[in-house]
Amino acid sequence: MTFSYQTIFSFLVFLYVSSAIGYFFFFTTQKQKFGLLGFVLAFSGWILHTGLVAYRCLVFKSFAVSGLYESLSFFAWVIVLVYMISEFRHKQHIDGVFVLPLAVSLVAYASVINSDIRPLPAVLRSPWMAVHVTLCFLSYACFTLAFCFAIMYIWQEKELKSRKIDVFFFRLPALEFLDRLGYRAVVFGFVFLSLGIVSGSIWAQKAWGTFWSWDPKETFSLILWFLYLVYLHGRLIAFWRGKKSANLAIIGFAVMLFTYLGVSFLLPGLHSYLSK
Amino acid sequence: MMNIQLLGLNHKSAPIEIREKAFFSESKLEAALAGLKEYKAIEECLILSTCNRTEIYVASFDRVNGLGCLWDFISRSMAMPESQIKKYFYILENKFAMAHLFQVAASLDSMIIGETQILGQVKDAYFRAREKNCLGRNLNTIFDEAIRVGKKVRTQTQIGKGAISTSTAAIELSRKIFESLEDKKVLIIGAGKIGELTVKNLSSRGIKTVIVANRTLIKAQELAERFCGEAIKFENIFDYMRLSDIIISSTSAPHFVITAADAAKVMRARNNAPLFLIDLGLPRNIDPAANAIENVYLYNIDDLAQVCDANLNQRRSEAQKAQQIVDSCVELALKKMNLGGTRQEESIIK
């Protein structure tokens, strides 16, 4: 019996949706077993997802993250990887509550768009592709995680400041924890983004003959890089923390989304592989 | 047919002077149980006595006689004529006695809904009666069930969640600000009662460093000793505020002890690390404007009371779920047992 690629991908969506439901129940009932269930389902989904990504690469005979479909699916794969590492490290099932719905929307979006295998542009058939794209997506995933912590922080902070306590109060972790983890995610994201930009310029030098060509994607990546530089600088020098940092992480996420999707569709340039 | 009968009073039916008289202390309980067993009409007996309630559960074949024995027993024990105390008591039988017991065990009948002590008290009363061989099949079954119901309500509802006293609310809030309390420092200004209680709760939750400041240093030293803390002179509080993550102020100063400007200065000195200010003073000790400073969380007595109220409302809505659990358990337990008929008119709930 054989299954079509699409059927397996739908099953993947199903696994992520179930995981998100598990996390939802964890959040509402605060029972650890639901959190664990969510984590296990996400992990099984991720294993399957790994297989699917590998399969596409085999078909393309190259690291194949080009075009919107591949890109969304790969982004979801990286986000799930990053959140699982984070949860595994701090042993609380809170990241998944916010990350899983995001992962679900990415794969759900991917599953309704054209997933036909189209020839990979010659310029992308390079080992640098895997390095550059993976690093950039790792940074995106870290910034996404930082965004989730920032949202929780802002929420919790508002309740504490206004002294109005509602159902979320008991379910969200301590401010200090959210602040610390958000910061950590930004640090990792910043390192990955820096390496991503550097690897990109090296590749650009080889492929296009120039390190930097002020293509919109490059420009926005640089803006993003400076934004998080401000975040880190503020934290280390001016002791910004808490709400200020959280607000920056939210702005950073918006700029990141624009760099990822907006630029590709609205500002054509050398990097417009998504819309092609 | 066996009847389960309950004669009791609680915080709703009787004032404290009466509850005191009806209370069976640990030492009196043994003799009281023995005394109850003497009555011919009483087959099984159990006494549940706490500061908010005294309830006597018996199983008897003869309803009327059983009840008579209960009145006789309690009026002797309280040394008051039956006619004088009658109005404070409620009598419940069979199904209603059992339903009441389940409610008590589920802490639905408590002065503070969802409090945790009552289940332990029910258990103690049960074990005590069993030790003294006062129990038979009937009371054994209903108390076993009651303890199960109590546990079930605790695990399946959020009835015990959320602080409902000033000092525990302060703890709960501090745990939502700080990830762990172990590496945090608390500074207490003024040696008030609630302040002390809050520090006591904080140190039982892991806070290691306690600094005490008071106008009279001797008092500060006394309090500091109790928490292995450090006493400081009142003039020096600003040097220590920088180092403290939680500051509890409960002085009777007529003006603000900590102004918003002070708080802002402190925040700069501590590199914006979160600061939890608890103002228990009356008049207030800390300028309310301090709450507007980033990473400062200021709660005064009213704010803490507001948190408690919100939690209490939450508990009330959980209490409805708990009541449903109790009701279904009563129905189930009734099927297991062979009890006498229940006459509603005999059940007086005040």
C-alpha cells in the first residue's frame, strides 16, 4: 500500500493540530499530562516532518527550500525543533501553547498551496544553500519563540500592574522566567542571524560576484539585525528588561515576518524565490 | 432499618460563645465518645469537632430514641438545658446527613470555601472513632466515601486554588513576578503583625534573606532573630532597598515612607531588576505613583484584598462544580447502603 505525499503531509498537519489541542488542554486545566501529550505528539509530528523534508530533498537531489511551499514547511519544521529544545531545557510545557498554533498555521497554509515539484534554479544548487537557509530559519524560529515569551510577558505584566487577576494569571509563568527565556531566545536568534547574513554574503560573492547588493531581503535582514542589536545593547548597557525588551521583541517579530514574507512578495529582488 | 443521624452546629448556625461550649478538645474527645457509646439506642458514633463546627454522627435503629440520646448527650456536655441550645443546632438524617457530611469534607460548608484543613479534620475524627471501636458498617461506609469525595473535589476542581488571605495573596503575587524565591531578599519595614505573617510565609516558601528595619532597633532585632535575618537601623533603609527584591512596609508613619522618587532611584541602582512593594501600612506607607515605574509592582492592603476577592469569586464558581460531584456521589453511595427512610420535615437546616 502506498500513500501519496499529500496524504502523509495531511497526517502531519493532523499530528500538529492534535498537539496544539493537547497544549490547549494543558493551558486550561494546568494538568502536566496534557502538556506531555502535546509534546509527544509534536515530537512524533516532527519526526514525520523530518522524513518529508528529506524526501523532498531527495527528489530535488539537493537541499530544497525554494518556493513558498517548501519554505513554509521548512520554517514550521525549524520552529518545532527550536521550541522542543527550549521546552526540553526548561522543563515547562508553556512554549508549545503558543508555538504549536503558529506551526499549525504554517503547515496548514502550505498544505493548501501548490506543492508541485518544480525545477530548482541552478544558482540554488549549492552547499551554501543548506547553510545559509538553515541559519536564517533558525534565527527566525528563535525570534518567533522570543515573540511568544514577549506576548506572555506583556499579558502577565498588565495583570500584575493593573491588579486585575483573571484566568490567565494562574496559567502563565513568572515574569522573571518569561523575561529570561525571551532574552535567551533573542541571543540565539541574533547569533544565527549574524551567521546567516555572513554565510549569505560569502555565497553571494561566489554566485553573484559581490558580497552585498542591497537587495530588499538583504536590506531588511540588516534592519532586523540592527533591531535586535538595539535589543541586546539596551539590555546589556541600559539594563532594559521586562516590558521594554518584550515590546522590542514584538516589533522584531513583525519586521522578521516582513523580511520573510513581505519582502518576497512586495519587493522583488534577487531573493524572490518564494514568489516564483 | 438503620438510621444515620446528625446533630451539629457550625459557624453559620451558632455564635462563637456557643461553638466554644460545644467544642470537644482532643483530650475531651475520648471520654465523649465513650459516653456516647453508653447510650443503648446508639449503635455507632463519631464526633467531628473543629473551631467552626461540632457535629455528632450516630447510627441507630430507633430514630426517636437516638435523637433523644443526642440531645441528652449534648446538653450534658455543654452543661446547658436543651431548650436553650436547641436553636443553634441542626438535625439531619440519613441521606441528608450523608449529603451534609460530603459537603463538609469537600469544604463546601467551610467558612472559607475550599480551605484544606477540613478534610484532614474529617479524617482525624474518623480514625479517632475507629480506634475507640465506635464505628460499624454504616458510619464506616459514609466516612470512607466522604473522604473520597473530599479528595475528588480537590483534584477535579480548582476549589482550593488562589490565595484568599492578605499574606498568601502576597506570596502568590511574588511567585508570579519572581521565578524562584530562594535567591531573593526581603526587607520588612516596621514590625506589624501581617507583615510578620507575610515574611513567615515567604520564608517557608524558600526566601533565605530577611532584613528587618524598625524605628526601635530592639523590636527589629527580635523579629530578625525569628527568621535568622538581619536587623538594620531605620535610617539605613534606602541602602538596603537597593538589595531587596521584596519590600514589605507596615509602619504607622503619617506620611509616605517610600516616595515614587525614592522608588525610581532604587530601580536605577538595582539595574531595573523587578521590585515587589507590599504596602500594609495605614495610612499608606508607599506613594501609589510608584506602581507606574517600570518593573515595580506595588500592592497595598486594598489591592491584596481585591486579589483575594477575585480568587474567592473563582472559588465560588468552582464550588458549583464541586456541588455536582457531591450530589452524584450521594446518589451512588445511597445505592450501596440500606438506610432508613428520609423524612424531609425532620431535616432542619438553618
